[in-house]
Amino acid sequence: MRFDDRFIEELKARLRPSDVIGRSVKLKRQGREFVGLSPFSKEKSPSFFVNDDKGFFHDFSSGKHGDIISFLQETERLSFVEAVQRLAGEAGMQLPAEDPQAQEREQKRQGLNDWMDLAQKWFAANLRRSPGKAAREYLEKRGLPEDQWERFGLGYAPNDREGLKQALIQRGAKPGDLVEAGMLIAPESGGQPYDRFRDRLMFPILDTRGRIVSFGGRAMNPDDRAKYLNGPESPLFHKGATLYGLP
């Protein structure tokens, strides 16, 4: 079963994260948020935060981040559909009838998400290779040690117009899909698409379910006109609704 975005947003609007999560995690109000011990790792000092206004939780000890749906998936080992069905029952919402078009959109979105995941792995691998030396030095200068790079999904896009493109095509990607996802740029002149991000320190942009929907990149060349560059609007990424790490 597939659910369209409107149904999911309505579901999340009806249930406060602190109520859902508070059934399994002892939470204490701290300003506009709630804080408690991480349900994902053993700790003595609380580092698990829940924000009702923004509709998400964030666990600093494990780096996990998400909404009430992903919380149930993580803590109770439910599938996405099972978590939605349970929450819909709590919210008094009737499950929608099957929508073939919604299924097609979700399948398309999942395919683009898969390429995003592979792109992030490729960026991460390049950060540790010789072309990523300047990016590594920048991170060290900023006080971010190597053991934190994976936690934040950091990577490096080499100064190559076809590096990512060829890497993903070899895995079966179609250039048109990579353009649609915002990873490639299609020239208006009709030439071959090329990599959007080049010679940049890369970080993923996530939605509330923890899926990579786009990337941001910081230029390593001080003469680059755009110091910071985010991916464009796409079927995955809506700039007005998503921020780096905090949907």
C-alpha cells in the first residue's frame, strides 16, 4: 500500500510527537522541546530531543533523526506501512483507497532516493581519497574529526564534470533521472548533462523520514562565485519545507 504526501502530512499534524514517543521514552520539557535518554544507545546524560512544533526527533548520541513514523519503524521494527496503519488508527483516520498514480509517483521517488544514497556513498569515498585532501584539511581546521564525518554523511565532489555521472551510470542510472533528482545539469543548448557539484565539500539534505532528498556543497576554491550551493527543486526536494539535517 502507498500513501500520498497529503495523507502523511495530515496524519502527522494530528499526532504530537511528544505523545507518541513519550509512551516509550520518558520525556521532560525543556523550553520549546522535550528531552530524554536515547532509546537507541546507552547514555547517562539525555541527548534525545523531540520538537512538537517541527514534528521531529533528533538523537545526538546516535545521529538518528526523523518523525513519528520513522520512530516506530526504528524502535518497534515496523515497516513503513505498518507504522502508518497504527498511527492512522490512533489519529482516527481512515486509510485511503489504493491510488495507482500515487503508487507510480512513490516508485519513481524511491528510485531517485536510491540514486541519492549511492551518490552520498560515492562522495564519502572521495573525501578519503587523494582528491579530497583540501576538504579533509578544511574539516580538520574547523575541528570536525574524521570519526564525525560518517555521522553527518560528509563527502567530497571532485572537480570533474562527469565523475558522479559516470559512477552512477555504471550502476544503471539514466542521465535523465539524475537531472530530475538535481545531481546533474542539463545544458539549455541541448548538450550532454554534467555534474552539478564539483570541487565541493558535500553534505546530504534529509527529509523527516531520514531519506536523502538533495545535497549542499561548500566550494573548496575561494574564487568560486557560489561559496555554498544547494540542489534545485525536484520531486524529492522542496526548499521551503526542508533544511539541512532538520526537515
